[in-house]
Amino acid sequence: MAKQLVVTKEGSIIDAQHDRPNKTVINRVTSVTANSFEHRTKKNSDGSPLRARRTGKTQTWKRRPYDFKIPCKYGLYESFYITQDNADQWYIPE
């Protein structure tokens, strides 16, 4: 099943079928400028979405134009990457 993406008046791309349709989807264009991200399903103990922050530069490739890799961190010790494969689980808070 293909995702239904919608372009807003401001030029941001959003996921129209998700439970939070007013949140910006992460793709190669938006991944370069965003500094903080929130998870769509995982929550903190207080019920707020799990928040992660960027820890480095977005990695992109010329030969793979749709691939990207964003180094992120949450908590004190947890580090991970947001890639094109798991980007649908994260959104950029407004």
C-alpha cells in the first residue's frame, strides 16, 4: 500500500493517512534542516511522544538519491540513525 503524501501551502510534505496528519514527514529534503524529531507511536512515561535530537550532519549519497542517514540521540546514552527505512516512524514537530 502506497503512502498518500500531500504538499501544504508552505511547501512541506505531510502524510495524509497517519493519525497525525498535520506533522511533517521526514524525507531527504526535510532531513537536512530539522534538528529535533518525535516518534509516532513510542511515548515517554508522562505520555508525551519520544523526542530525539540530531547529533551530526545528514549523510546523503550521489548514487543513491533517495537515501539519507541522520545521526540522532535520545536519553543519556541511546544513539541511533533515522534512515529512509524508518523515517515513517518519526515526524518533525512544528
